[in-house]
Amino acid sequence: MVDSLRIEATEDTPEIDFDTTTGVFKVTGRALPENAHEFFKPIEEWVQSYVESPLESTVVEMRIDYFNSAATRYIFNLLMCFEDIVDDGGDAKVIWYYKEDDDMIETKGEELASILEVPFEMKTL
């Protein structure tokens, strides 16, 4: 099993807390990286390694306050990795948190939910 992944938040990048002891993977904060590829690609590669031998249950908690268009593609790619768990008969789901009055984040979550083949829950903060 791969080790847990933790990356501290910055003003422009979210906190990453992927705990392989609990199977709870949290992405929290703003995603406005200067170089989205440089920030997200190592995370995506880590998730691909995890997916090869996942825990019995994986929950991805997305608590993104704001993300730019460059980050959108990488967030989609990251969440798409979890489809492999579901495709292999495993248990994975995404919980997309948004503020009640934040129509943009709510809409982005709904769009991702309609495209991805991973169980998706929408929850207000």
C-alpha cells in the first residue's frame, strides 16, 4: 500500500490530505495554481498507484472554495482515477461540498457528477 499523501495549503493551492489508513481523501481550499500541471500531476500519479490496491472503502471529500479553468481539467482527471475502483467492483464515492449560496461550485459539482461514473453526493456546508 502507498503511504498517505499530505500537502499543506497555500494561498493558491488546496490542502491535500489523502489518508490510506482511513480511506478518506480530502481536498480543501482554493485551486488557483500558477502551474496546474506541476501541482496536480504528482497527486494524480499517487492516486493511480493507490487505485492499484485500494482500501475496502474510499471516500473523496472535495471542499474546494474556488478553482480556475486550468485546475478544472486536473480535478476532473483526479476524480476520474477513482472510476477504476468502482469499475473493479470496489467501493468509492465523492462527496462534493459547497456553500449554500455558491452556485458556481454547486454547478461544477453537478457537472462532474453527471460525467463521472463514481457515486457522487452533493452536500452544503
